[in-house]
Amino acid sequence: MADRDEDKYEMPEIQEANHDDSTRISDDVIATIAATVLSEIQGVASVPGGIVSGILGRKGASKGIKVEASDQEVVIDVAVIMNYGTKIPEVAAQVQTKIREAVEEITGMYVRAVNVSVQGMRLPETVQPRVEELARLEKVEPPSETKPTMEEGA
């Protein structure tokens, strides 16, 4: 009987479990990472259709950013508006590098490509009023040649 008492306290043998756990990172999360990076790059004014101002977790913060992700690989298309006077190739290369680094570091996914499409330029405040003034002047009709009236001293 002593054998039976000892057996009932023995630990059962632990079998290795077979788990099928997985983690899926939403395309919106990747787009938010890209939008956050864009907000920190000097020369990038905005993303068409949305504001790049660190508004995380809200719709619209990542408009202009398209993400195509598979299991461990991602392609990111970014449309931007740049500030007037920036060197577009240099800023675009910086956008590509910084987005790639951030997405790979945060998600662990391989970024196959970051494609940058420059959709426009934002004029500086010193240029914008002059452009608007010129546009108004172009719309004003030139004075017509008329004979002076009596009031004008004809």
C-alpha cells in the first residue's frame, strides 16, 4: 500500500503542446507609422487628403499612404506635398530611408519598397501673397479707351 500513496503524488509527464499562435499587423498600423515618420521630416508639408501632424489612431492621419503587406513583407506607397525650395530627390530619399527603418524596427517585417510620389509643392508664406496678387491682376480687365467726360475736363 505504501506504493500506491507514493504514486498518487507523482507529477504527470508534461507533453509539449502544439500551438498555432499568430500575430497580424494591420495595414492601418503600418500607415500610421509611416505618417508619424513623415511628420518628422523637414521639407514634407503634408500628405494629400490628410494632415501629417502626429494624429495617431485617427482616420485621415494616413491618407495618401497605401500599404500592401503579405506575411513578412510590405510595400508602402506615399504621396506627399513638399515645401517649396526643398531638394526633392534628397527629401524623397530621406522619406524612403526613415519609413523603411521605422516599419522594420517596429513591426519586424521586411520593407521591400517605399515609393514616393510628389503630388505638389506648398509655397512659402512670402511667395503665396504675391502669387495671389498676380492672379487677381490677371483677372482685372484693362481699362477701355473712352473719351473723357465733362467731369474729367474734356
